[in-house]
Amino acid sequence: MRPLRDKKPGQQLAFLPYADIEPLAESLVALANSSGGLIVLGLDAEGRLVDEVIPEDAEYALQQAIVMCQPPVMGEWQTIPVEQGQLIGVRVRRSHQLHTLDDGRVLVRSGMINRPLRGDEVTQLASGRTVGDFEEDTVAGATIDDFDQAIIQEYLAKREERGASAVSSRAELLFEIGAVNVDGQPTVAGILLFGKNPQAFFPQSGAVFVRFPHEDPKIDEGLAGYGRRDEIKGPLPRIVERLWNIVWEEMRVGAMVNTLKRTEVTEYPPLAVREAVINSVCHRDYRLRGRRIEVRMYANRLEIISPGGLPGYMTLDNLIEEHFSRNPRLVNGLFQWGYIEELGLGIDMMYDQMVQAGHDPPQFKDTGYAFTVTLYNKKSGKTQPPKWTKNMNERQARALAYVRENGSISNSEYRRICSDVSPETLRRDLADLVERGALLKIGSKKGTHYILK
């Protein structure tokens, strides 16, 4: 394993300064209920070495922490190389079951903290849990010959570039990443990532790109309502590449001259489009048959539609703060490929890129059977610095978009555009934007309103 350098705790990495039983149990439950991850003992929240943790103390604490988890969460010991020597780590796998602490709390990993779920969130998370993990299922009729060895070799090279640990054989690697089971039979994840023709087994795993010349898919003079239509097939890495290349071909490119230097300006921020495409491939529900990923480009917007609603405890209101993966093996595979720069930051990056470029924030729609990301190409002409969008939630992004469009926002206007959120939460949202220098508070009491600072 690579030494742990310049790392901060996050969605899949927890630091605990001491071998304390309760914090360890909380991290076990939170990671198992989310996407799994690694607990490192002996480091504080900034990644600084606090004290040496004695292996015997850590082993006792882990045993007691496991007892506090219902059902038990089993962690795997591993040593973590650091500049000062080695630390003790506990690897936690994402669980198919819903885990609680012995006091009844259900925790999930939210950024760098372990967050307890509300009652409705627990129900939603429990309903999303299945007895078996679809990614791990073997594919009827598939054999190792259905893998494309060139794709596997490419994956190995990309994985090595990212500094992943070496494996003794290709067979060992395929088992380690969940591409085959213990008997060497291909799994769903393996066929989707490395298959010569995944659509022979999963016709729904392809994608469709359609370009419409207008703002709606109307039909002109009896002709088809679209100007271009492409069907994309192959393993998931190829689908990501081809979708991105097609969208790039179709995006309008302009120019901006600044200090005598010509800079190309695209119709949409490239990184925002890239993240939206990758998220659709990573997080769609591959169990749903009959519908593929759809990318629709209109005159005024780009829509990326992914079959399957939001997974686990995810909602439209917590997309920025929370992270949950329906397909952790596929996500990890595309991460090792280099398509994902940092796990769990795709939505954040979309917001940042759109707002910084002067566009409205991306819009999200969840129907339960499909999740749609919409990017609009209209620009307000007012770009925003990165500090305004760093760690911003969706509601705050909507508030800033409203201010850019209307000049100001009041508490009542904010409650109107976020009608399903408590007034106190919205008040804190606006106070946070004022504290971070994004908005300026004008007036008092009923006359209070907020403008761009």
C-alpha cells in the first residue's frame, strides 16, 4: 500500500487519534452503511500523528466496538505506512445489511463526519438495501473468455499510474476488484467493466446521444425531430469516452480576448459535462432493463438521464453534503481508470464549474425511476470566485442564482423557492453565505434582504 501522505479525512477515510471504543464503533457503522473505507488510528483530523497506538489496545478496542454494532461490522486489519513508521488501519467494506449502534443510532459517512440519520432517512436506506449485491452476481452464460484482455491490460496500466498496490497475477486482481467470484466466474461488475460485448448480457448498459436543433424535441415538416443520433456500446470505460467525445464535438466553441490573449470558451464548462456523464455511467441502476442512459442536447440545455432514482439515503436536498454509491465496484474501477479524480466530489465539481463560469447551477430531477441532470448554456455574465461555491449546498446555489437573476433575495423569497425546508435551516443558509462573503445583508427584521457582495 502507498504511504499515507497529505491525506485528509473524507468520505472513505476516517482518522481517530486514539483507540477509543465508541468513536471506533461509530466509524465502523458509518462506513459499512455508506461506501466502505479505511479507519486509521493515531492521527488527528488534520492528519497529524497524535500518539502511537499499541496493537494490543487497538485489538481490544476493535473487539469491543464490533460488539456495539448490530449486526456486527467486521473490519480487516492492515498496516498503514507513514513517514514516521507504520500506523494501524481497519478496512471496512460496504455492507449489504443496515447496521446500527447498540443505542439504536444509524450512522452514515458524510464528508469527514459520521452523521446520524433521521427516521425517514433510515427507512429510505433500509428500503434500498438488498439481500445480495447486484454487482457481485455472476452472469449466466458468461466465461472468462468474454473479457477483453486489451481492456484489462489498459486498466492495469492506469491502475499502476495511480500508485495502486501490485498483485501477483491477473486472476488475483480480477477477484480482488470483484470482476470474478472465487470460482473465476465473471460478475456483473466484471462484464460491465471489461466485457468484449457487455450489451449481449445487459442490453440496457449502453447509451444514446440525441441532438435536437430546438429547445424541445419537435418534428419539423414530417422529418425526425433530431439532428444527430448515436448509439454507444461497449464496456463502461468506452461508453464514458465516446459519450464525452460526441458531446465535445457538438458543443459550440466561442472565443474571449483578454489582455491580447485569445481563449476558447465552450458552450458548457467541460469539467461539469464530464462529471455529469461519468456520474450517469457510475450510478445508474443496471438492474433496470428497457432503458439506457440518454444524453439529450437541446438549443438551450444539456440533459443527462440515468435510469434509476437516487440510491440509499440520498435526496435532492443532500446531494452536495452526502455521498452514497449504488455501484461501488464500478465506481472504484472507473476511479482507477482515471475518469474520477476524487471519490465523492462529482456533484460538487459540477456546481463549482457551472457557477464559476457564470451559468445557473445544474438542476436535478429524481422521479424514482430516473435521475436527470440538466445544464443550461445561458450565461448571466457574472462569474463567481471558487470560494463562493466551495462546500455550498444545493439550496445556497439556488439562492445565489436567484440573486443573480433578480438582484436580491429576502427570507420569504428563499422560503418560497425552498418550500420543503424549515425556515430555521434557510436562515442558517443565508447567514453562512453572509459569513463567507458571498452575500451582503441589507436592512433588518421584515425588511431584511440579501445582495451580492
